[in-house]
Amino acid sequence: MASDVTHGAATRDAQAEVVKTNIDAGASYGKIVVFDENNEALVTFTLPKPATSRSGAILTFLGLPIAEDAVGTGTADHAEVQDSDGTKVVGGTCGTSNADFIISNASIEADQEIQLFSAVYESAE
């Protein structure tokens, strides 16, 4: 069933604040994990704390670009933002352009250095 439900500005701002808070929940640092189409982790980027800044319903991830060595081999398909306990907060598309999470190379080899250039979250209308 399709939904045409929309949210007002105050609700969108509050949703973004909840996401911001949840990323930084836990004793350690949040992370962005890049997965292949089989949901196998390819690379994990550790975020600073705080991980984001908020302007209205938009979160901008801080400390980018970040570089990490890949732990798996495959083609990047999607990414998740997780809290320090590995609990998914939000997810989205991942690639070298036109994606929620922009990385240096979508064709990833284990031990290859991958950079995360951009990540932005916007609460849905």
C-alpha cells in the first residue's frame, strides 16, 4: 500500500534530532557500514562524536572525508549508520555519485583503502 502521508517542519526537525541522538547513543562511536547486495560488510567508517550537526531536518556528517581499509570484497550496494552497539539507525544508497553515501570506489577489494566523501540525512516530508 502506497502512502501519501507527509510531515510538518517541526515533526521533520524532531525526527532528525532523534536520528542525531541515536547515532551518538552508546559508550563508543557511531559508524557507517557499507554492504554488498548480500548484506556482507565491506568497510566500516568510525564517526566522530558528535557524528552530525543538524540544521532543521537535515543532518550533515562531521569529520569527512574518512578513510578506512576494506574488510571484504564486493560491490557497494547500500550503507547503514549504526550506533556504537551496531544497532541500525538509518540506511541508504551507497556509491561514487548520486547516492546517500558517497565513497571513493564502489568496486571494493579487501584491504583496499576506501574513502567516505559525503553523507547527508534528511528527514522525510
